[in-house]
Amino acid sequence: MEKSRLWGRIINNHRIERSETVEIEDGDIEAAFVEICRRFDVQRPIQLPKHNREFEKFGRTFYTKEHFTEPIRFQKLEIELLAPEGARKSSGPRTPLMDA
């Protein structure tokens, strides 16, 4: 059975500069997130309720310089949940834009 993964991306000028994927062991998303930060050699950003809501609703969120207490060399850190095929969580009713 395929495990869920967490995908982290360092974004600068709307381009992915670095990308890392970490398997989520035993449903511990926090540990996978810390591992992505370690691989990118950045501190763990400040987690706000906004990030939790976005991650729960869309399976992704992002962090900018305001979410770090140390200077960063990029514009945005994006985190996205990659669920195994067929295990995608529905985000509500389908709309025509989903098929566009």
C-alpha cells in the first residue's frame, strides 16, 4: 500500500528552485514537515490558524518571510499533501472549473 507524502517547494520569482518529497510515517505530518525544513536548511516557520485551515481544506499551504523569525533566501515555501492514488479527499461538489 502506497503511503501519503508531503511535498515541499522553495519558490522564487514564481519558479520552483528546490523540491523535496517526504513519506508520512504513521500519519505524523508534523515530523514530515520538520524533515522538509531540515532538508531545505530553514527553520520551522510559525504555524498560524490560517495554515491549518488551508491545509485541512485544500491539502496545501504556504509560508512567506513574515512566517519566519530568521531571514530567508526565497519568496515562498509551499507544502502540499500527496495522497495515494484513489485516496484523494474531496473538497466539495464538483464545479465546471475543475474540469477546465
